[in-house]
Amino acid sequence: MTTTNDTIFALSSGRPPAAIAVVRVSGPRARAALEALTGRVPQPRQAALANVRDAATGEAIDQALALWFPGPRSETGEDVAELQLHGGRAVIAAVLAALGRIPGLRMAEPGEFTRRAFEHGQLDLTQVEALADLVGADTEAQRRQAFQQMRGLLGDRAEDWRTRAIEALALVEAAIDFPDEGDVPKGLIARALAIAQPLADEIGAALTGAARGERLREGLLVVIAGPPNAGKSTLLNRIAKREAAIVSPTAGTTRDVIEVHLDLNGYPVNLIDTAGIRESSDDPVEHEGMKRAREQAARANLVLWVVDAASADAPRPPQVPGVSQWTIINKMDLVRPQELPRLEWRFKTKADAHFISASTGAGLDALIDAVVEFAERYFTLEPALVTRERQRWVLSEVVQSLAEANALAGQGRGEELIAEQLRLAASALGRLTGRIDVEDILDAIFRDFCIGK
Ligand SMILES: Nc1nc2c(ncn2[C@@H]2O[C@H](COP(=O)(O)OP(=O)(O)OP(=O)(O)O)[C@@H](O)[C@H]2O)c(=O)[nH]1
Ligand SMILES: [Mg+2]
């Protein structure tokens, strides 16, 4: 295992060649490394031009901007040196080799800079997760969510929740420690519940937005499904603006699930094309394809059920709760004018019917606008507090423990049992942010307590 006493270095910028490459060094020997390579240490947090040399051979490598961030006011909380080099592969290789030759320095492992930032208290765990999301964000809405998380949207709330859970715990512990039987312990339990109950409600409310937050990370799931040959793959290709799926006049062309990732007005959308669904088929591959199509449709946010205008009356699949379903009447270019009124009459009461031609593109802009509106409604502007499964699991545990504490108190059960549930809630909240020192805080709160002693 690695030790945090090591001084680590890495190329922090993207894949070379590029105009600039950023190499960072973090740890107790960062200053020595900067001196060895550039012969100087600039003023803290001020860029300085520097000649970079290999300390071992004395050979000049590059001219760079050097920066010096003495800890703890640095990204990792340790001493950090940064070199902004010319971003060629050979330059980077030579600088990394030169750093590697300095005793006490080694290449960083993936995520190690962030890990050190966490270990030195610069970031809590929710912020670490947000940092990963920010780097991975493809769309504007994802960026916004990740950035808010990184600024502590959930982490700060979780710390507040944890403090309140520990306050409630301290009250119950005080009731346990109280020497006399009588009304005082009961009063303390009541005060603890007055904290725990609203806390459970508040965390429960935060959890209601969790599906939305997780979905924004992964992308809204829009599944194109329908009978064979209706033009599903043609529609996917049209929206994706590329030939992602094979299109052919043979029914049963698409067998597997085909997925494209789209940025629709800043919202991430995963658009999925599936095998045509029909009642009878002896082909085991087609059967498997239909099974996958149904599975995708069942976990979608929105199903675009595509039908051929010539057979628009074909039966639709059953509605799945929580999954919106629109009917897309395709191949409108083939509809003769005299048939139009009948078709329109058939769907006139349906707000969720769209008439399109995937071949000519007619009606597509309106359909895409409707999907964007759907995404806007789904994600809303209110930022989601919970954006990851891990966070959802931990907070569900907290709500469960708080509810259990309330239930136990309601049954007049022992204070020890109530305390145990509150302790579980507090330590789960500690796990959420990575701060798990319940006992320390408990001691601090106890010191301030005055219950007549
Ligand atoms: N005229 C016309 N033909 C279309 C339209 N959309 C698709 N087609 C044609 O219909 C045939 C089937 O299209 P696909 O996109 O492969 O249909 P699919 O629903 O993916 O079919 P499966 O994958 O077999 O389930 C192809 O020959 C397309 O060119 C349309 O709007 N108008
Ligand atoms: Mg297809």
C-alpha cells in the first residue's frame, strides 16, 4: 500500500500533444523537487517563468511556468508544485523521468491527488464524487448539478443533519446517565424526538429527488419501440444525425439494443432503438431481441411507440407505471390525402400522438422539441441533493434508523435501544461525507450540556 508520506507527481492535463501540459507534484518533497528542476521556488501562488532541467544530468528540457502552493492552502492540502510545460510527448516524458529520479518521489496512482485532498479535509466524499461527475459532465445540466455538489450542496446539509442526529443522541444518552428516576429522563427523550422526527422528514424529502439526480448523471432514458418495420431505426438515425442503426425493408432487422447519447438543449438523453415487437416468431434471436426491447421499455422514462401510418391501429403495449408513452405515427409521406382525416380523427384526442415521416424529416423538429420539454419537466430547475446510488442508500438507512428510534420511543422502550438507532443514523451520515468521528462530537456536545448538575 502507498503511504501519504510519499511525494507524488503526475501529468494532470489531457492527452498529449497539446499546447500546454500541466505536471503537478504534491507532498513533503514538492518544494525540493521544484528547486531541483528549476533552481528556484517562486512566490506562493504566483506564476514565474522557469528553465526546467533534469537535476541528474543537468540537461535543459523546457521553459515553463512554475507555481508554488505551500500547504495547507493548496488543492491537496499538502505542498504542491505545478509546472505548465509545452505539451509535447517528449517534453512530458523527460520531465516525468526527471521527477522520477528525485529520491522520495513517485508517480501518483489514479485519483491519488483527490484522495489526498479528502484525507486532508479539503473535500468531503460527496465533493469527491461531484468532482468525478464534473470531469465526466457532457451536458450543461450535468455540469450544473456536479458543480453545485462540488460546492457542498449535499455535503453541507449532511453535516447539519449529522450534528442534529448527534444532538438527539446526546439527549438520550443524558437520559440514560440521569441518576434519578422521574420526569427528567422523559423530558430529555421528548426533546430528542423533537429533533429526530423533523430530521427524518427532511431527509426523506431530499430522497424524493434522488431518482432525478441519478438520472441526470446517467441521462434520461428514451426508448424507441414498436412493431417491426415501422421505421424505428430510421427515426433513431434521424435524431442522432448519423447511421447508428441498420435500416432495411426486412422486418426484424434490429436484433439488439442500440444506444446513442444525445445532448438535447443541455439535457443528457440516452436514445435507444430496439427490436420490433410482434406476436409470433420462431427465431430465437428475434425472441431475445424482443425480450430486451420489453426490458428497455419497462425501465425507460419515455417510450416512443412507433407505428406505420398504414397500420396505426395496431395494438399498443400495456402502460408501465412511471413510464410515459407516446405514439409516433410514422411514414406519413405514404399517406394519401384522402386517408388523412381518418388518421387525424383516430388520434385527435391524444396529446401524446406525433405524426412524422422519418424518411423526409417532416414533424421531427416538433417531436424533438416535445422530448426537450419532457426533459425540462422531468429534471426541473430545483437542483437534486442526492445524485448517486451510494448517497441514496446511506440516506435511506438514516431515515430508517430515525423512524425506528421514534417507534421505539412511542412504545416506551428502553433508552439504550433508542440511543443505538440514533447512533446508527449519525454514523451513517458520517459515512456519507466521510467524517465518522461521532464520539468526538458527542464529547464536545456533552461538555456544553447543563442538566442541573
Ligand atoms: N416511406 C417511408 N419509409 C420509411 C419511413 N421510415 C422508415 N421507412 C422505411 O421502412 C423500412 C423499415 O425501416 P426501419 O427503420 O429499418 O424499421 P424498424 O422499425 O427499425 O424495423 P425493425 O428493426 O425490423 O423492427 C425501411 O425500408 C425504411 O427505409 C418513412 O417515414 N417513410
Ligand atoms: Mg430497426
